[in-house]
Amino acid sequence: MGRRFRSGLALAAATLLLSACGESGDTGLGGALGDAPEGGSKGVADVKKAPLGQEGTVSVMFCTDRPDSQGDTVFGVTLRSYSAKDGKLVAERYAVTPSDFEPASGCEGDGPTKPATSAFSKDLSMLAGISDSSRAAAVDTATGQEIAPPDPDAFGKDLGVEDVAFHPETDELWYNSDPDHIGSSEPMYFRDAKGGPATQKSVPYEQIGARLAKGGAMARTILAADGYQSPISPSGVVAIHNDSEGLGLWRPNIGGDQHLKQFESAALGKGNNDKPENCNPAFWRDDTTLVCHYDSLTQLTFSPDHQRVTKIVELLPESDRNASDPTPSPDGKSFVFLSRNAHDQWVLYRSEFATPGAQPVKVAALDLPIDGADDHRVSLVRWN
């Protein structure tokens, strides 16, 4: 949860790990830095040139961190897009980030509450992150080079940025300021990712709540840019999981000291023995239907006033395998997720909302990149 929003509310500890970044002592990254890894792309024509964000594809991120030749940490990031219909590899990019750049999500230290979606531009050609430990930046996913870096001799203000996100429609880069100052009244900043620092603008603190209340892509971007990864419904209901309190529902608080306020729900109140357990919110299907992930995937249906849970549906059959990164299809009828199979290999699966509990369909087995790393963090980015 974003620093300016949480005001004492403890975030849920990560209960579901994907795949840690590699920590092998081998300093190589698979040939020369920037060379594309070979895993998964053999025999597929032009995947290194094809657009990553093609309609009908599902994009997956592979990330590993290790020292470069100078002993500084760099991240090897592979993006692959698979056909949602038959699992064919459609496009692939590989890049090594600068040593002073850390991706916004999808790499070391991120839990399941921080999806990789908001770290990428609309066409997946840019990856957002933090440079020089406190500056919002973006790198090219094909080259790893920073896009429109600042003039090193220019005077400027260190904003102390800790979270950054792309707006999914405008490709603006949004980021926080002074995130560790409780009760801060600092603005939110945004800029043209390709235009550089000269295009930076700000939203005054007192206007942020009103922008959140409008919902949609703007609200999701502001929340993600402040480290707040919980999903927001079309009408502005934010679902948050807390270790001590369980699932909670919040609304934008226009004009208040904090931009979100929790509202009482009998469905989630103390003493309610029928309240849902173990719900880490993944996404809202509509204003009353919430998909949760824990070990499996569950769908909760609330009454229109969110005071009752009227239905709980298990979306997957009973299994001893975890399901992570559930992501809906553009038409809202299906969803995909990641899980490890019996051979400990990551697999992309697809299921239909119309047939909850049915055996999911394997879309593709995910071969790890051959880039010199022993292990990778694997994240589902989006269904394009």
C-alpha cells in the first residue's frame, strides 16, 4: 500500500512466491550483454522483431539479477508473448538494465501483491523503474538503455521516488514524492517517458482524492505509482488484504488527510463466521465481483452495497499446486494464470469463468531463458 495512503495499516506479507531472481556466482549473462537468450525462440521466425503487445497474446516477464563485470547489480529482463489460443511464441525481447536501475516490479523482492502490469508501457517497449536509488526512469526493453535520461549538469530536486508506474492508455510515467513522510502533503508527479524530465508536471496533493474517485485507468495508475497494488472496482471500491484484519474495502476520501478511507462492511466485520478467508485481491470483474488468489483462485460476489457476500465460487479444481498472477481476458470471459507443474516447470494456463472448477487448459510450458542464470523470477504481465 502506498506510503501516503496506509497511515499505520500493515500490508500483507507475501504469502505466495513466484520465482526468485538468480544469484549464481557466474557473472556472465549469456554471451555479450544484450544478446538475446535462445531458450524458447528456436524455430520461430522473427520473434525478436515482432511486436510484443499483439492482440490475443499473453505476455510473461522473466527476471534475474547478478553482478556485471564491475561488480554492480544488473537485471536481465526477458519478455515473451505467447498466443492465448495455441501457446505459440509470438514475440520476444531481452535486455540488460543499467547498473543504477531497478525495475518497478517483476524482479527481486517483489511479492504477489505487486504485479508487473503497471511497470510496462502500452506496447511493452518500455520498462519503468527507479534509477540512482531515487529517480523515476524508463528503459527500452529491446536495448536496456535508459530513455531520455536527465542532463547530469542540470539543477533539479531529488524527489525520493520509491514507486513508479506507466499510465496504460497515455504511456505517461507517474511517480510519487517523499513517500516515507507520514502525513505528507507532497504532490504526485508525471511526465512523458520519451520527453524526459523537462516534460514533468504535478498533481497537487489535495486533488489526488478526486482523481481516484473517478476510477478507471487514472485511479489505477495513481495507486500503482504510490506503491498501492490493490485492485479498484469501476465505482472506486479498493480491495485490500491485511495480515491482521483480512480483506477490507476502501473508497476514495476526497478532501481528507488520507486519500482512502475504509468503510464498514458486515460481510467482513468481526464476529462474522461466514466472512471470506484468505483473500488476496487480484482483480474486480465488475463492481461487485472480486477474484482472489491465495493457494487457489476464488471468486466473491458482494451485494450491491457490499454489506453481504452472496456467493463464493472456487474457480479451479482442488489441487496441491499454487496458482499465481491471475489475469482476465480483454472480453472478461476467461482468465490465465501461472503455476508450476509436477516437474517444477512454470506453465501458463487458461480457464473460463463460465465453467468454474473445470480443469484448466495448458496454454504453454515456459522454458526459462538461456542467459547464464540458474533461476528467474517469472511474472504474468498482461493478456493483450
